Amino acid sequence: MSLFEDLNRFLENRLDEFLRNNPHLELQALEEQLREQEEDTLRLIIDLQTQEKNLQNEILGIAQDIQLWHGRVEKARANGRQDLAQAAQEREANLLHQGNQIWGKMEGVKQRLAQTKELQRQIQTRRAEVKAKAKEVAATHANSKSQSPPQTSGWNHNYQRNISSGNDPLEEQFTNWETEAELERMKRNMGR
């Protein structure tokens, strides 16, 4: 297991080093991560809003049941049926208790919804900051490329000499040029 941990740690370190050396890529990765977090919070907001709406509907249903049973309590008392009035009153009390519990759940959902909306706002703000920074880094990177002297363009090219074949076109061009220049010099010296 430690071999995998070591390999994982090594790869993470190399990735961190690569991203530090390429800040525009690090910013792109961060922006992508923030975009995913924003999508997750939007899904959570929709889920919480659905929960809130369902709880509100449940509370409205319970409120209608409470009105029904309250009316039955009054009706039973008015007709001298204390036994039915007592049972209806107990049912009304149970419904009130149930309604209070659901009301508490709904308040908890409302709080979570408010917190999630605030988190979404913070993520959007952070994402906008990262986007602006990415544009700034890209502009700086493009500007530094345009101001680089032409002779440094070789730094961006991968030069590898094929040692086994000995073929290097630039080396051959210089050798031919130097040989021709030497022949011309020798001709001039012989002509004297």
C-alpha cells in the first residue's frame, strides 16, 4: 500500500509543481473546480426549494385537518357528546404537534437554503475573481511572448541530436558553408 501512497504523493507533487510553473493552467483548473461547485450548489438549492415547497404543502394539509377536527370538537360539545369531543380534541392536539414538527423542519430547510444561496454567491464571486486573474495572467503571458527577442525562440523548441546517425541538418549547413569559405580563401591565396 505504501508504494501506491508514495506514487500518489509523487504524482501530486509533480502536478503541484507543474501548476505552479504554469499559473494559467492552475487558474483554469481552479475555475473548473469552482464551476463544478457552483453546479452542485445549484442542484442543492433546487432540492432544498422542492423540500420547502413539499413541507409547506404538508403544513397546509395539516392546517386544514386541524380546522376540520376543531370544528368537530365544537360540534360534539354542542351536542353533548363529551366522549367524541375528547377524542376529537386529542386528534387536534396530535395534528398541532405534527404541524409544529414539520414547521421546525421547514425552518431548518429555509436556513440551509439561505446558507446555500450565500455559498453560491461566494462561489460566483470567487469564480469571477479567478476568471479575471486568468485573463490577466494570459495577457501577461502573451505580452511577455511578444516582447521576447527573436533569438530566444529556440528555448521553446525541443532540440534533440540524433547521435547514432550523426545527421544534424544545421551542422551540415555550417560545415558546407565553412568548407566553401575555406576553399574560396585557398583559391585567393593561390592566385597571388
